Amino acid sequence: MENQATENRPQERRTRVRGRLVAAAVAGCAVLGTVLMLLPVQRTVTRAPAPAPGAQALTAVAAGVPAALPDLAALIGERERHLRRHPGDAESWAVLGTAYVEQGRRTADTTFYAKADDSLRRSLKLRGGAQALGGLAALANARRDFRAARTWGEAARKLEPRRWTTYPALIDAYTGLGDHKAAGVALERLTELRSGPAVRARAAAVYRDRGWREDAAAQLADAVAEARAPAERAAYLEQAGQLAWERGDREDALRHFQAAVRIDPDQRAAQAGQGRALAALGRTTEALSAYRTALAKQPLPQYALELGELYESLGLGQAARVQYDLLRTTVERAAAGGVDGELVLGQFEADHGDPESAVRRLRAEWLRQPGIAVADALGWALHRAGRGRESLRYARIATDKVHGGGVRSALYAYHLGMIEAASGHSAPARRHLREALRINPWFSLPRVRAAQEALAALGEVPDEGVPVMDAKAVTPRPYR
């Protein structure tokens, strides 16, 4: 019996140990459960992968908003590969053509326009419909062929009246032809069909042309806030900067332009805008650098003209002539891609070349597409060619707030005032030259000086309230 009791003791000890372990485990689980209940709940969130660059550009192109250049390149490469395998895909041809248009516009490489024309016409042959027609309208606008843009855009609208992406191209076409009433109607239809940042930005452009600057600025502020993609936001910031520049707010314009470039380093229009604002602030070295960067990456003749005039204001005639030669070259090269550069070439010839050549070019341009910018340029060219009476007609069209769209342009007011002064109309000349300085006292360093000299010669000082330019702020610093 004693031996049996001795044999049972280890088993009893094992049983007691197991019991204690089970009890400890149960207690541990209870404590752990209490701790877990007290901890914050953490849910595992599965994030959707970021869209591929080509997909981002496709979304932008389809929505008619600016796309980043690397994304556009990715989209173009993807569609080109796809179409080599599926050449009968009408929609892909339309997408590719529209992407080519945007790439050409952003880089000023007009070889993309020829590719776009071929792709969009292929889509049309394959019954690409309104999408291809709308792409052809956008291409025509990029080439400054506003009559063709109107034709293609109206065909697209007739085919699909509720396709909202057709209307921005129509607005651009009507504006280029000086038909501001039709542009307003197209905007009304666009806002009925769609809302969002792209529509706000388009409305801002129309409001600016009507002289409604506050409304335009409010629309652009909302567009910037609502824009999703960086390239789109940068484009709207550039527009806001341009609006600030036109009203003479150099600092605010520079802030907008700098923000645009920070978000999208390929935003060359904003870099050129920085050049304008920096020159007006007397920061000449920085202005020259900004212009050179913009011109190197997006060689537009307008940038070459502005940079040349800045060099000329610094007394650097040889450097200015280099830019003027570049302007002619870029206009010729662009013409090979179907781009109409007669407006900027006429503007250049009127002030720095042959005014008679400017008159011939701009008369023909006016017959093709009688927009407000062409009226102003033709009026000034006629003045420079010594045809004062005829020049007044076009200068007044450009500043006609009833029929001309109402845009508040310091340059247009300056041109009208100078023509009136030369024609002996002293009172209106004083009024319009003062108006130019009120609108933007920094719009052009040499022209502002000329306006001030003309006002002094007319025998009156500007009214109280006309900004007086700080010589230190506007006198260019020596080039370094």
C-alpha cells in the first residue's frame, strides 16, 4: 500500500501542475482580451495602386485638361504600340491624335501636329465620330486656324450636342474670330453640361475677355483648389498669374507663376511669366534666366520677342537681334507644321522691322480671322507705317467694350492713346494713356516710358490716383 501511494504522488503532482497551467492560461487569455479591448481598433486598409502615367494622361486628355509631359509621353507610347497591333481602333487613334496635340502645344514642337492630323483623320475614316472631330478642332486652335477650328467644332457639336469637351474648343475658335457673343453662348451650354475645375478655368478666360476680372479671378481660385492632378493645378495657377500681371500686381503674379513651376517644372508659360514679373520688379538677371529657360524648352516666337525687347531695353542690341532672328526662324519652322505665326511676326515687324510688311501680313490675318489681338496689332502697324486715320479704326475696335469683348489691356489702351496723340486728338489721347498706366503701370518698360513722355508732351500730368512708377523698381539692372 505504501509503495502504491508512493507511485501515485508524481502523477498527482503532474495533475496539479497541469491544473495550475490551465488556470494560468485562462487568466492570461482574460487579461490579454481585456488589453486588446482597451487598445484602439486598427483596420487594415488596402490602398488601390496609383494609376500608371499613361492612364493619368488618358484621364486628362479625355477630360480636356492639361497633362504632365512625362505622362503624355507614356500615353503616346502605349497607344502607338496598341495601334500597331489593332490599327482599326478608331477611339485609340482619336486619343493618340489628341495627345499629340497636347504634346505639341506644351513643347512647341510642331512635328507633333502633323502626327496629330494623320491620327485624327484616320480615326475619322474609321468613324471615330465626335471624339475625332473635337480633336481636329483642338488641333486647328493650336495652329491658330480658328475658322477650321470652328468648322470642326460645330460638326462635333452637331453629331453629339451633349459632349461637353467640344465646347472649350468652340469657345477658343469663336474668341479667335472675334465672335464673343457665340463664345458666351458656348460657355453657357458648357456650364449646363458640366462643372468642375476645367469648366471654371474656361469660364475665367471668357470673363477676362469681357473685362470681369474679379469674376475671372474667383473662378481660377476655385479651379486651382479643385484641380486633382499637379499639371492641371499648375496650368490654372499660370492663368491666375497672367490675370494678376494684367492688372499690374507684379508680386502676386510672380507668386502664382513660381507656384506653378514648383508644381510642374515643365510649365514653361509660367516661367515666361516669371520673366515678365521679374523684369517689372527690376530683377533683371533673374528675368533673363527665366526667359531663357522657357525659350529653351518651349521655343515660342512670343517668348523670343519679349526676351529680345528686354535685351533692347538694357542696351544690348546684339543680344536682342539674336532673339529676333530666332523669332523669324521659329515662325518659319512652325509654318511648316501648319501653324499661323503671322500675328506675332506682324507685331515684331511693326516695332522692330518693316512696318509695311507688318501691315500686309496683318491685313491678310484680319481677313482670315478678325480677332481682337489682330485688330490691335493691325492698328499699331498702320500707325507705324504712317497711316494714322486708318489706324484709329482698328485701335478703336480692339478697345471697344461693347463689340470687342471688353478685355482690359494696358497695351491696347497705350496703342490707342499713342495713335490719338499722333493724330492730334489730345483729350482722348490723355485719357487712354492714363488708362494704360492705371491698368498696368509695368506692362512694358519702354512703352511705359513712352506713355509718360507722351503725357508730358500733351501738357498734363496724370490724374491723382495714377500709379507713379518707382525709377529704382523699373530701371533694369546691368546685365550680369
